[in-house]
Amino acid sequence: MTIPQDRTVPPGGRSHTRILIALIVIEVFAVFETAMAIAAIPNFMKVFEADAAAAGWTTTAYLLVGASSAATAGRLGDIFGRRNVLVVILAGAACGSLVSVLANDLWMITVGRGVQGLAAGALPLSFGLVRELLPERRVPLAVALLGGIVPICTGAGALLAGVLIDHSGWRLLFIVATAMGAAASLTALIGLPRTPGIRPRPPVDIVGAVLLVPATGGVLFGVSRAEEWGWSDARVLAAIAVGLVALALWVWWELRVREPIVDVRQFTDRKVALTTLATVLVGAGPMGAAALLTPMVLQLPDASPIGQGLSATTAGVVMVIASTIGYGGAAVSGRIAELAGARWALVVAGVLYIAGAGMWIFMAKSLPGTILCTGLLAVGSAFAYSALANLIVEVVPSEQTAAATGMNRVTLNVAVATGLSITAVILTVSTVPGTHLPTEKALTGACLFMVACSAVSLVLALLIGGTRRAPVQQAPTPGLGTEQAAA
């Protein structure tokens, strides 16, 4: 087995804290940079006289590139050094924002957004750096704080985008995004220790990396477009079919290559397999459904059966506040993972999800009740984000951390996209006659869908078993060969 050499380990607790702060700052910049453009879609439709399908490609392009980046950046970081790869993908994402700044048409913005998708590899690389550079006892909390920051920054990024667009137009949005991407790349270069990667360098699994693009992209494209085109649409079915075929070929290849881009054998581990199933259920159920329901219920007219009549800005503030409160839940989740194992944090997430979704059935017309229920769901998501990552960290070897958490993130993104589409279908089953407004019965169906997925994920969490940490692979003593160090 190849072993990372010349691992740079900070000397003390203060350096560990600085590294964690640097990683959080990097993730904040990276998520803000990529999240702001989603809120600009209505503005793109107006400025470029485009329909929703054309404007939606700005998000689809990001998702497709992001899925490949999240899945492959981890292994590239293992080989060439995680800090080095992190700097490169963040700089690349900043270049994507710059392309959008200079764009004169929607498709040029779409190209820029695709390049921005490189930033999706930042979080798996950060998880790998946490495990490589911090003491083992601090890893669960650090992973929780990194994973938990994503929902806050996503909501805050959308809110900031709205302010920028309202006052200065969409181009300033991408100027700010370019500055954030450059700042994130510079922070990684200056604020993180050197991590040289594996010596001697193993070959890069180019075939596996190439196959992973249609495997993840095909499935993600199909499920993300199903809400608009419908699950029976030939384009949706064809995209998913191509993705599944490519996925089968990719698994076949990865099982045979000596240095795979992702070690798929780890999915045969009982704990990894159960965590992956729980990821699918949590993403498709409460995360995906809440992502659609929360802004819809808050912003629909209060004369509608389930609407609260808030403005887009006020609804955005409510969601950011809920996510910020949820970040405290991420810290608690990390602490639970430290003391008792990450499965108990996932159990807490399941309980919060069931409580929030179950109570929402009876509080649909109450604004305080809706805020309470969406707040419980937000805290549950903060617990779940950190718990899922920590469950992977608990079982995979140190050198596979980034790649394994990256694949888990891709799985979660596909599940969330699926959940959005399923929830959209549920909401169309019962509407006010003559309108497209969902009724209380439709909201009840969506809430029951969240409760069911959450209950099954809770059972899976209980079945996962106790903490079983894979050993952190130590670097060889400088001056010794790989074989001597391994001996």
C-alpha cells in the first residue's frame, strides 16, 4: 500500500484551531460563491428573455461538474496533496465566476457556472485535511462544523444575491463571487500547511475518472430534470439509463484497477452500506422535501391553503436564521460523535425530522408553527449533514477519507434532487380547483413522506453499530524509505 510521506502536522492546539478556522472560511467562501447564482435564475429569465428551462441550465451545469469534482477531487488530493488540489479547484471556480462576469449571453454564464462546479470538491478535500492535520480526538467536531456550515451559507448566499441583484444587477453578483473564490484559494494557499500527498506517485485512474462523469452526471441530470419534464419523459429516462449503465461499467472497472479513483470495495462494509442507505433516505425525504416546501409555504399568498404570505426577502431571513440556529446543532452533533459515535447524532436527526414534519401537519396555517417546524427540520439537517460525514470517517482508512466523503456527498446530492422531484409530484396530487396551489392535503402527504423516510433512516442508524474508527495512517519518518517506514 502506498503511504503519504512528509506529512506536515501542526505542533500544537493553537495551530490546529487556525487550520480549522481557515477551512471553515474556505468553505464559507466556496459555498457563497456557488450558491448566489441560484437566486439569480428569475433575473436571468428577465434579462435574457429566456424560459425557465434555459435559465435552469445555469444550475444544472454546476451540478453536473460539481458531482464529478466531489467524487474525484479526493483521490487527486491523496495523490498530489490535498492542499494543492484544493487551491487549484478553488482558483478554477473563481475563473468560472470571472467567465460569468464577462458573459454577454446566458450560455456563457452557463459555461462559467459549470466551471464554478469545481468548488464542490472543496468539502471532501477539507474533510481529508481535517483527518490528516488534526488530532483524532478533534476530528468529529471539526467534520461537524465544516459540514454544518453548508446550509447556512447556502441560505445566506441566496439572500445576499437578492440584495446585490436588486441594487446593482446580476453582473456584480459574479464580481463578488470571483473575489470570494480568489480569497478562498488564497486562504488555502497561505493558511494551510503543505500536504505533499503520496510518494511515490501512483498512476491516476483516468478511465475511472472519465467513467464517473456520465455515471454521476447522467443520474443527477435525469432526477433534477424530472420535476420539470416529468418522470415518464423519454429524456429523463434516457439520462438515468445512461447514468446507470456508466455506473455499472465504472464499478466493474474500479474493482479491477490497482489504484482506483474510488475504492468501491468499501461499500461492501456493513457500516458504509447502511450509512449510504441512510444518506439516500435523509436526502430524498426531509432534506429534499424541506428544500422545496419551506420557501414555498413561507411565500405563497396567505389566502392559499398553506401559504404564509411572506416576501422573498423576509422568507430568506427566516430560513437563514433557522439555518444559523441549526449550526449550533452541528456542533452538538460533533460532540455526540466524539463521545458516543456518529450514529447517535443521526438518531437525533431522525427524531428532529419526525417531530418537525409530524407537527407541521397540524400547524400548516400558523406562521409561528410553520417557523417552529421548519426550524426543527433545519436543526435536524445540521445533525444529519455532520453525522453522515462522521459515520464515513469512522470506518474508512485515513487516506480514503476525501474520496469516500466525496462519494457520500454525491449520493446525498442525487437523493436531494430525487426528493425535490418526488415532493413536487406529491404537491400536484391535490390542488385548489382552477389553480396550481397545493392544498393542506398535499402538504400532509409531503410531511408524511418526510416522516416515513426519517423513521427508516432512524432504524438504519440504530443498526449501524458502535464507533469503529479506522486507523489514521502515519507518515514515515523523514529519511526512511517506504518499506522501512511501513516495517
